Amino acid sequence: MIAKIGKGSNMYGAILYNQQKVDRENGAVLLLNKIPDTVDGRYSVAYFNKCFEPYFSANIKTEKAVRHISLNPDPADRVSDEQFTEMAQEYMERMGYGNQPYIVFKHTDIDRTHIHVVSTCVGIDGRKIPDDYDYPRSMAICRDLETKYNLQKATEQEQKQANKIFRPVDYHEGDIKSQIASVVRYLTKYYNFSTMGSYNALLSLFNITAEGVKGERNGQTVNGLVYIALDEKGNKASNPFKASLFGKDAGVAQLQKHFEQSKEKMKTNPARSLLKNTVELAIHTTSNATDFKKQLTEQGINTVVRRNESGRIYGMTFIDHESRSVWNGSQLDRNLSANMFEDWWNNGNKPELKIQDKPNTKTNELDNLPTKDLFEFLSQEHSSNFDLSVFSLLLDAQGDDYEEEQFANRMKKKKKGRRL
């Protein structure tokens, strides 16, 4: 079981988030501690919020007085409501919140049923309950609860996740939204790409495509973006998902900023000349498309080929995982355009290129981010249109509730306006 401790200042928002799950029949209130029952047994956000007001009124100087804690058993564990209630009580007691008001909500809107506890770290005397070393204490409590209730050990599960291949989207497996999110939310953090075409080339390695959509709001045209899963042949295999489901970094506005920032970085990126030489050497030493792409893949470079319905090549993109940058062939050199590869692979006219000495290293002048610690390359021929380089990210993408993550991020921000 994994516990996540959120610290914020917006009690109303924390209650609203959880109560909306209940109102949509995706959750339930399991336990009220130090909070009076209502006459009819029905609760509202306003009622719960009012129950915490004496504590916030007494608050002396604690800025982040809200505690929003989630307890997350492994998806394979079967935990009853009674067990969830007992675990919450023991957890809160041992964390020092046994005499505090708190609400235990159960969430059932994803496969991983889990509970959220909303409370405050401010006592009725206005003083803060000590929370030094609360994270290691929380971990120790979780280990004890795992033993007591015969739950799967989180340490073992985390190791499995760390060793798991970060795979492309597989529409057969379902939960496509989570699969797409686990890819999309990281690409802008690690890769530079300067156009929507190069972004889609990178997405294609994970069986995803992004498409622009236009709508109207208050009489104004609004540009948006949707993400769609692809099948093994690059055909659409899912309904479109709005970019807003995956956070602001996946939307049009932030991507445009990323394009501009990447464009500036790539102007002076030494990876350009290094990649150009590597591609030219592959042209010189191979005789067909398969060998060409295989040679580059072995060096951590994916080749994404875009063809029209008649099979003509109209786009060539090279994804260099060493420098984490995405380049169109014509960006590297006009001799590496789509037309050149069309003439070679479809018409048999291999170009004669002057090859420079290949550099001995590709890292000396690049930034010092721990690429090798983040990515482990495994190559796999995936289709006639593009290769697939699968790399492992040491991140847990299974069972995430991205709506919860977005809420948690909002909780971290300092509350504006009226203080509770």
C-alpha cells in the first residue's frame, strides 16, 4: 500500500473534490471522525467545510493547514469497507490525527479502489500538530498495515514497476486514457521538438497521434487538440481524448511555447551536426530502408517515415534519444529531405554523399541530464512505416488517476482570496 500526503490551504476545494465523487456515485463516505452526523444522514460540501471552521479560526500561523491523504492498496488487493475504515483509523491515530476531525472517502471511479482522508493539522487550540518526519512514519505505518491485512508489499510492487518496460499504447488492453496520459505528460519535459509534425512523429513511437480541432466559445474561434490511440498499422484505434484531460502541457498553448523554446535551443544544439553525420554515414553504409533504420536504431535514433496513400514519402523525421531532440531531415541538411529518400527507396537512386569523419562522442557538448538513467533502449521492428524504440522510464504509470494528480497540483498552490 502506498500513502500520498497532500498539504495545502484550500479545505473547501479538498472537500468539494471528494464529495463530487460521491455525488456522481463514484465514491462513498466511509467514516466521520469528530464530525457530527446530520439528522437525515446526508452531507454537503458546505456542511463539512463548516465543521472545520473552528480549527481554521483558531489557526495561529500555519499556512498549509489542510491534509489530504490517500491510501492506495495494490489493484490486486481486495479490501472491504470495514477494513478500509479500520486502516484509516489506525493510520490517522499513529500519524497524530486521532483527535482531529477527518472524513474518509472511498473512490471507485478507477480500477484501483482506494480511500482519501481530508483533515487539518491545526488543533482546536490553533497550534500545528508536529509533522516532522511524517513521510518515513507514514511508510512504516503502511508496511505494518500490509502485514496486518495481508496486502501486497508496496516495496515489491514498486520494484516491479521500476523494471517494467514503458510500453506504447495498446488499445487492446483498455484504459486508453491512462495509457496515453502516461506518455504525453512526459514528452515535453524530456524532448525538444519544434513543430506539430515532429511532435506527432515522436508520439507515433507510442502508437499515439494528435490532431487539431476548432470550436467556438463566446463567439470566438478556439483551437484545441485531441489525442487518439493508433493500432499496429498506424490506423486510428480509439475515440479522441481532449488534451485538457492530460494537463496543460498537452494543450495547444503550451505546445506552441514548447515549439518556440525548442526552436531556439535547437539552433545552437551540437546534436544537429552530430546527427547529420550519423545519418549520412548510415546512407553510405547501407543499401535499403530496413538496414538504414536498423543501423540508426542501434545508435538510439528512430526514423519515422511518413507516406501518402500512394506510398510516396513526404516526410522524414529523426528522433535522437541521446540528445532528446526531434529533427526533420531537411532541418539537418537539404540533401536529407524526404525527396532524397523517396528517390532512393522507391526509385533505386542512392545518393552520393560526402561523409565527414564521425565524431567519437555525442555527449561532451550536450547537457548533463541523466539520460542513461532515464532511458534504456530496446529496438523492435513495428511496421513498414516506422520503427519503434521502446525505452523504460522508472515511473509508475499503472493505476494513476490523472484527475487526482491535477487536483493535487492545485492543492500545492497558495490559496488566493479569502482565508478560511
